[in-house]
Amino acid sequence: MQARLDRSGLRRTLATRAVLDLFLSHPHGMFSHAQAQTALAARGLAVNRVTLYRLLDRLASCGVLQRHPDAAARSWRFGLAEPVPDAAAADVVPRFECDACHRQWHLSAANAPTHAVAGELLRTLAGLGHQGQRVDLSIHGTCAACVLPSPLPSPAGGRAG
């Protein structure tokens, strides 16, 4: 993360340090701009909303955060970017995101097959004359903690009625 910040030339302002601390203290959390602003205010830091928009975008641009669309809210959510050990692994970030709580889990066990599919998709694009830069795989659903208990079956084979 430090190397990404250094390469980007992003200054280490109080707001930058506070935003990084927020995301580091919630490594699986996904925050909208408004949620990040509220969380920072709860920590005693009032950050101008435009400053926060720009900071979140800059942190996403340099690879410290990942930006994900939230179609239901018609906004963006931000979360920590997965550490990438080498350039080959940067192509795919398979993850599961809970649509209820917006936490996300990286699916590291799916890396090898996902990279194979991503490579094929990028080769297909190249064959069409396009230059794909990355494949972003996100599976949406409801996490185990948010799943409601299933309704009880009706008594002894009777019909609900």
C-alpha cells in the first residue's frame, strides 16, 4: 500500500491518514461516500464532501481502494484493494459482496480458474482489436450473517391456507 501511495504522489494529509485508517480498521467493509463521511465525523474529523470525493477517487486510482458500483443506490462503494503480489495477479480480483451489509470477501481459492477465464476473455478482446486492461469479477448475494432463517414448514404436511 505504501508503494502505491508513493508512486501516486498523494500527500499524507490528515484527511488521507484518517480515510486510510477508516478502511484499514474495516478491511472487509464497503463504504459509500456518505457512509465514509459519517464514519469520519464519528471519529471527530469533519472532511469537506468534495475533498472526500476527490480523495476516495485518488485512492482508487492509485490502487489502494477499489471502487464498486452500487446499482441499487446508484452510487459507488469503496473498499480496500486486495494486495497484489505480482503483475499477473492484478488482472482478476474475484470476490463476493453481500448486497445487504456490503461486506466483501476475496475468493482466493478461485484464483487459478478465474485467471484462466480472464485470460481467455482478454485474448478474445484482443482478437477483436480491443485492449482489455483488467477483468473485475464480483458475485453478489447475501452473506451467511445476513441470511434470514428459512420459514418453518407447515405442520404435518398440511397446506397453508
